[in-house]
Amino acid sequence: MTQLETRPQGGDTVRGVHSADGGVRTKGLGGNSVGLVGSAVIGISTVAPVYCLTSTLGSTTGEVGVQMPAVFLAGFLPMLLVAFAYRELNKVMPDCGTSFTWTVQAFGPRVGWMCGWGLVIATIIVLSNLAGVATSYFWLLAGEITGSERIAALDGNKALHIVTCLALIAAATAISYRGMTATKGVQYALVGLQLIVLAVFVAMAFQKAGAGEFGTGLDFSWSWLNPFAVQSFAAFTAGLSLSIFMYWGWDACLTANEETSGSEKTPGRAALIAMVVLVGSYLATAVAAQMAVGAGDKDLGLGNPDTSDNVFAALAGPVMGPVLGILLFVAVLASAAASLQTTFIPVARTVLAMSTYEALPPAYARVHPRFKTPGRATVVAGVATGVFYTVMTLVSEHVLVDTIYALGLMICFYYALTAFACAWYFRRELTRSARDFVFKGLFPLLGGTLLTAVFGKTLYDMWDPAYGSGSSVLGVGSVFVIGVGLLVLGLVIMIITERRSPAFFRGEVLTRNTPALVVAD
């Protein structure tokens, strides 16, 4: 058995077995590029809290009304439970393939390949939506700065919108191509900017609420935090699907594990820090906005369908004033742009890992000799994002809403598989201690079960054309067509890949239940 050694931090040696014996492989990525704070910042940036809030505050309120803060809390619970699964798996297998690698180890190559596909396609959907929001806010901000409604309206020009969007995707791809060090420097500034502006918005919204300035505001009620007060289970699951989307991306901390100092512990800690920052930001913003303008479907109400897909565009001026309101536009643009850049991290490194373990063509396993990044995988992800967004924009006017709803299905799919993989991989260790039982078994199983329930209910609900934007294909909801169609496409590609890479699918490259990496001091 050939031993491989890497030194992720001073004094520690991680020993793994060469993949010819069914174990992990080193991939040539630049180690020690990111610390705990940098890793947490990457996780927060990938989630893009300000972008998520402007995209889903209104949609979630439209589904569940004043229980919107409760649904944000409900969405946080399964994500937190799954985060523990990621942490435990990363301790023994700090591999940039994360969900793909871990589910192969637990359940075999086919389940693992589909899990990797779920992560990749979910990321492509997010990248396309991020690029679309960044483009819209680019022109809105230009209009605000110049005071010209004509310039702001340029976003409505479909051809110009697509060209601008493709330019932003190209810029984000180029920055990600240059490596984690370049990524980290940009992210500190962009994440700091959006969190500061969000804090200012929350403070001013509370001030407006106290003054009763808008007339539609509401007095705070603890019932807002009660998920059982939602009017129907269908409304709850629809809102929960959106809420889960709002937390997606924290696992970028883990996909950068081979480039992080202390790769077996730091990424897991960073993910938990990111989750706490996110839930605090979401709850504060949800409560403040609801108290200021209410949850109604008229005027500035969060449930107004005319503004639900871009709430901050409607609230920036009224809540923060004409000058500070521009900062909120800047924050949304910064949030989308920052996340657009860091979201390339999980997709490129998952593709790198899949190629390294012969689950994809070997060309994607190349690492840039200077930047130590999966260069080809990053470029291909950028091209795929541009093509996906262009096609969807030309086909459907409601692409942003429907792909976000479909995204919830993908997220539940691969997060649930990863959670179950944790419990199964550590099944022989669950009786060793109470800690092992809780963090390696109970929490992952609960998280996976909750996400599976949401997946099943969402799959049922999205058949109805009324789900999402209300559009349909041959009488079937377009969200269902997008979500299920992408999973079926993954199955087709897997079958084709199996013929070209039979060794991986025979379990000869990355075997099931390979003993965990041993960390020696």
C-alpha cells in the first residue's frame, strides 16, 4: 500500500492511501492559503446574505405571511444538523470533493456520482441567478447614481442584460481562476461592506417602525417565531424550500479544505461560524422589515407580488433615504458579485475531485501550475453558467423565480445524501461514546430526514403550475420540469460516463468504506 503525505499545518501529517488501493488522492491544490476567518468569510460570501434577502424576503412572506421569521429559523435547523455531518466527515477525510467523495465512501460510486451531480448543478443554478441579480443591480445602481430612469431601465433590454451578465460571469471566473489568495482579499472587503450596510438598514427599519412612518408596519409578536402558526403545510414547505436556499453555500468552507490551514478542523469550525452569522442576520432583517412595512400585498408590504423578487429595490429609498439608499443597492451588487466569485470554489473543486477519481474525463483534473487552482474546471463552470443563464432567460421570463424554487430540490437532494452518508460511514463508532452517537449519528440522521421530507413534499407540490412563477410546460409546473429534468439529465450523463470510466463505477478507484485518514501528531 503506497502512502501519501501532505502537511496541512505545522507539525501535522495527514496520511492517506493511494487511490489504486481505493483511497484518497492529493490533487496539487495550494495548501495553507486560508485560515479560520478567511474560511468563514468565504462561507458567508458564497451564501450572499444580502442577495438572498432581497430575492426571497418577499417570496417567503407571500407563502407564509408574518411567520416568515419562523420559517427562516425552521430552515436553519436542518442546515445546522447537516453542518455537523460535514464537520465529522471532514475531520477524517479533508477532501475537496466533499459530498461526492464522502457518499462514494459510504454508499458506492453511483450514489456518490449523483450526489456530486446534485452539488454541481445546484451551483450552476445559483451562479446563473447571482449573475442575473448582479446585472440588474448594476443598471439600477447606475440609474440611481446618475438620476436617470432611462439608464436604470436598460436592464429591461434583454440583449444588453445578457451581455452584461456574461461579462460579470467572465470577470468572476477570472478572479477564481487566480486562486484562493486573490479570492480571500476581495472577499474581506465585499463581505464587510454588505454586513455593515445590512446592519444600517436593520437599525433604520427599527427606527421607522418605532415612528410608525409607513402606516402598514406591525408591532412585534412572538408568534412570528412559531412555525406551527403557518396556515397550511403546503405553504410551510414552500416557504421552507426558499429558506433552505437562503442558507445554501456555507459548505464552500469545506470544499476549500485542502487549501485551508488545519484542513481537518478549521473548515468545519468556519462553517458553524458562518451559519450563526447568517441566521442572526436573517432574523434581524426579517423582524425589522416586517415591523417597518408589514407583510401585506400592497404598497411597500413585503408580500407585494410586484416587488417580491427584489425587495430591497423597493425599500432602499423609503427606509434609508435617497443617499444611504444607494448604499443598499451597492450592498446587493457587492453581495451578488462576491458570491458569484466564491461560488466557483465548490463547483470547480467538486469537478476536480470527480475527475481525479476518474468519475469525469481526466482533463478536468489539471491544476494550474502557478495559481494551484482547478483552472479548466473553473473555466468550464463559467461557460456552463453563461450558457444556462442565457438559455433560461430566452426561454422563460420567470427564470429567476423558477430556478430558485428548483434549486431547493437540488439542495435537499445532495445535503440529505451527505447527512445519511455520515451516519452510515460512522455506523460502527456510534456506540463508542455519547458524543459519537449525537454528532455522527443522531444529528446527521435528523437533518437528512428533515431534508428528505422537504424534498418529497416539494416534489409533490411543484407538479402544480401554480408553484413558483405560475408558468407550465404541457400542463406541468415549470419548476417541476426544471428540477426533475436536471436530475434525469444527471442520470443520463452518468450512464454515458460509466461506459467511458468503468473502473470508477466498478468501485476500483475510490472504494466504499475505505478506512478514514489517520492524523498523526
